[in-house]
Amino acid sequence: MSKVSRNTERYEKVPIFGHLTQAEIGRVLRSTEELQVPAGTVIFKAGDTCDGFYILLSGRVEIRKPDQNGTEVPVAILSTRSVFGEMSLIVDRPDRKRSATAVATEPTHLNKVAKEAFDALLAAGDLCAYKIIHSFAKIITERLKRTEDELLAVLKEISGDKREKKLAELQAFRQKLFSEWSF
């Protein structure tokens, strides 16, 4: 992986930077690293300690989650201007671990925003960090909505009583998610 030069203008179209000024984008980019990643490179693995999040500038990255048997199953293929690795970054625990594996499927150009640098922006009360967290919330909410839609579509394919049982389990999970979980 090699460093290349930075250019704030190309970041203006990245969704997490959409509400940031060029000066705010510049503050974030000052402590980042651009990387050229060959196809087949594992960027991070499920269980790795979080060291930051990534912005996909070009190329493709496949996100894989381990199933109950430990086999990695593809769950998403990301392309230009996608953000990934943010979930473990915003979990406020000392043992922040990656929940998925990210693999470049073709030569890929990334920008890595280091956890320590982002945490320093938050600790300093820098508004740009809070704007990014707000953007993360939107991204994660959209991903959750799409996942729920896909789950409901799969449940529709299950017949009768089993479907009703699974829908009841989903509703119980939703209730627990919104009433009992604290972050």
C-alpha cells in the first residue's frame, strides 16, 4: 500500500463530507492516509481491532460477514465514494472490533481516516467530526432499513405458521432494539 497526494475537491462528492466546508474536509484529511490496494488484498478482517474507517475513491471492495459456521459470506460490494469500517469506529468501547472482513476485488484506491485522529477531532469538539457522525447515522440507518426489507422479503417466501413465528421473533427483536438497548 502506498501513499499518494491529497486533493480536497474530490472529497466534496463523498456523502459523509456532503455537509462539510472545504476547510473542514481539509482538517479531516490532514490526518489521513491514501492507499493503493491490489486486487485480493484483505483490508481488515472480522475481529480485528478498529483502526479507522475507509473512503473508497476508486475500485471495488467486498464486505464479508462470518456465518454461524465461520464461513465468510459476501454481504455487499462497494464502489466509488462508499464508506466502510465506520461501525466499529463509533462504538465507544475499548475493545472495538471489526464485525466484517473487507477485501479489494480489483485494484482499489482508498483513504483511511485513522481512529486516533478522528477521536482527537471528537475530543476537541470539532464540528466536522460531529457532522461525519451524523452522516454515519444516516448511512447505518439506510443499511438497517435495506437489511430489514430484505429480511421481510425472505420471510414472505416462508410458508404459514413458520412465517408467523419468524415475524413475531422479528417484532420482539425490534421492540428490544428500540426499548432496551443502550449505546
